[in-house]
Amino acid sequence: MIDTHCHILPMCDDGPENWDQSVEMAKEAVRQGITDVIATPHHGKANYINWPGKIDMLVVQLNDRLTANGIALTVWPGQEYHLAGRNSLETGTIRPLGVSKYVLLELPSKQTPANWRYALRSVRHAGYAPIIAHPEKHLPFLRHPSRLREWRNEGAYFQLTAPSLLGDYGKEIQQVAFQMATSGWAHLLASDAHDINKRAFKLREAYGILETMIEKSNLNKLYENAENLMKDESIGSMLTVSMPRAKKRIIDFWW
């Protein structure tokens, strides 16, 4: 199993504070059945600045430690680039996921950047394919689901986060994650793990939930997309592609 979004590198962001904690996270990933993870430290969020060269160096060091400890996990370099502000995007500072053309972008939780179309087009013009991390947690998507189509039309892919499916962020976000999955508007599923306690790996549990909700062919598509991303091949949506629509209100905004 492949995890395309994990904060496993030490001393980078709000993930592990030291090498020992990174190694413990790696052990937990293996217990989950994960064989490969892409390290995606925050870049451009709050005070977190993680340049591609720094990420690559830390990944090499972490893999050396895992090999020395006999831990059967391979870590690949990546980055979670935070889109915020009119002039926040600098494509030269982007570190793509693994050896692929895909890049992981994070949106502010409450507001969509005014220049989002320009940002996505800049990413694509630079030769990358943008993946939006945990769109189910982005408030404007909760309020206006049709915006998912606008982003998809600009070449964006959507990656759900395992804790969202488990209800760790509340029922509202969980219901949106369910709806995105069952409506075929998810391309990838990742852990977004930060540690082994509060924000641990829950990828296996999330896939288990989806087994009861979507067709096996659609579930397999999520696995295949992760593998294809690692090989820098095309990823696609699940087979059902109807557009979720907003309800009038209360706790869930979709039907």
C-alpha cells in the first residue's frame, strides 16, 4: 500500500520533532501495511519553509536510518505547497511528489485564494499536475460543491484524507468526504499522518470504510492511482462521476 501524503520528516513542520519520532512513524506505517510513503512537509504555511534541496537531503538520511534499523519502508521526497495570498505561488520552489510530475497543493481552510485559476495554470505551465490535499476540509467547497468542477476543469485532482473518512474532523467534513468518494470525485486517498498518536496513520481503516461504501472497481482505482502516481503515469477519477449538489443547510451540505 502506498501513502502519497505524510509528514514523516523531522524538524520540518508540525510533524516529528526528531529522528527517533520519524523512525517510530515508519514502524507504524509498516504495521498498517504501507510499503512506500511520500514525505510532504509544509512549505509556505505559517513559518514553515522547506526547499526542495532540504527535503531531498532529509529523505536520504531517513531512508538510511530505516535501512539500518531493518524497517521495510521507502520514503520518497515531496512537499505540501500552501496556496495563500495573491503572490504566494513560486513554481521554482515546488518539490513534486516522488519522481512524478504531480504536486500537492494545500488551500487555506476558510477562503479560496483570489488567484486560484492563475495558480493552477502556472503549475500546469511549469509542467506539473496539481493535486488538492483534503478538499473536503476547504470551507468554500462545503458551501459550494459545484466549485469542485471548476477546479477539475482547470486540471486539478482531489486527494481525500483518511481521518476525514473516520470522522476525526467532525461529522460535517466526514459527510463531505463520503459524498466525494461515493460520487467519484476523489482521485487519491492518503493518511496525512503527522505522528503516531493524535494524527497517526489510519489509511487501512479508511480503506476499510470505503470497502462498505463503493464498488470494488472504484476502490481499486484509488490503489491504482497511488501506484500510477509513483510511476509518473496518468491517474483518473473513479468510474461514477456525478456531481454532488448542495443541500439547503444544516449539518450536511450535499445530496
